[in-house]
Amino acid sequence: QQQVKQSPQSLIVQKGGISIINCAYENTAFDYFPWYQQFPGKGPALLIAIRPDVSEKKEGRFTISFNKSAKQFSLHIMDSQPGDSATYFCAASMRNSGNTPLVFGKGTRLSVIA
Amino acid sequence: NAGVTQTPKFRILKIGQSMTLQCTQDMNHNYMYWYRQDPGMGLKLIYYSVGAGITDKGEVPNGYNVSRSTTEDFPLRLELAAPSQTSVYFCASSGQGAATEAFFGQGTRLTVV
């Protein structure tokens, strides 16, 4: 049972363009939505995260947009660079769940070409 | 500060063999996790632990076992390796549960032949 659906599976963007990755979740109890970035041969690392009390969070060129009513959130990478080429995972969890671990999407492989 | 350390980095097993994937963290985190990553399938949770002496099954626990005798270590045991267990395995830890940053190891690439 996939609780977080991520799209697209792969994405090719020109250098300087905007990369957009979308995620949708089913469980309305989710209230923590991180994005992880993974480079080849490495483990995932936290990129940015949002809680549902805000609709947008920005850190440098990376922005999360959150739509609670639609149960969707997305990652926008502005001015995409070749160094952004990586696999991106969205995830979700519940802050007050006690022990429930993160649920990950299937990932998006981003390639930024010059 | 080493963070999360996994050993070995690569391993080839024959069908039916057993092995233990080692994971240790030096951040004094209570929560630890084992994921497997298959191409196009994302990260699937195998087992997790919320503290020493406590473990619980994740989404895909069959064929694996874990133990958590100390805060630092969380080994993953494969008893009878099968080709379906060919994957990249990641160990992770977090300080206050799933709603805080999870730190991942570098991964173990396992091939069962």
C-alpha cells in the first residue's frame, strides 16, 4: 500500500530552468512532509521539510508548496543546476504518532542538462 | 563525527547463505531504521527500533531479522539469502522519531547469486 504517490518518475530540465516534483498523500493524519536528496552511491539526506501550518517554505533555490485540502505537496527547484542532478524523495509522517516511521514516495530522478 | 556507519559497502552472497549487515551511529539517537532500495521502487522499511531492546516490523520484514542490544548498534540479519534480497540496504537514525531529520548511512549493495 503506497501512502505517498510521487511524480514524475524521471525529469530532465535545462540548466537555469525550474524543476517541479509532485507528491500526493492519503493519510490526513500526516503532518510532517520532508524532501530527501540522494546522489549516486550515497544515502539520502534531508533537503527541506514543511509542516502543514504553512503553505510554503523556501530555502535558497528550493521551495516546498503545500496544499492541505488537496493533500498534495511539491518541490520546486529554481534556477536548476547540473549539481542538482540527483534522486529526490518526498516523505510523510505524523509528529505525534509515537513510533510510526517515515513513508517515502518512489523517488524522482532529476537530470539537469547544460 | 562519523554519523551512521554501515559495513560492508558491497557483498555478494550465494543463495542460502547468511550474513549480517552492520549499522552503528554515534549521535545517541533512539530511533533507527533499515530500508531497502530497489530501482524505481523508492525506500521500503524493513525493520525499525525506537530504543535499545525494542524492534518492530516495517513494510517488508520477511527474510530478515534485527536486534537492538545497544543504542548505537542495529544489525540486520539475512538468514537464508534469496535472489529477491538483491538490493541496496540503508540504515538510518533519528533523534526524536519520524518527524525529525533522519540521517542515513552510505548503504550496502548486496547481490545474491
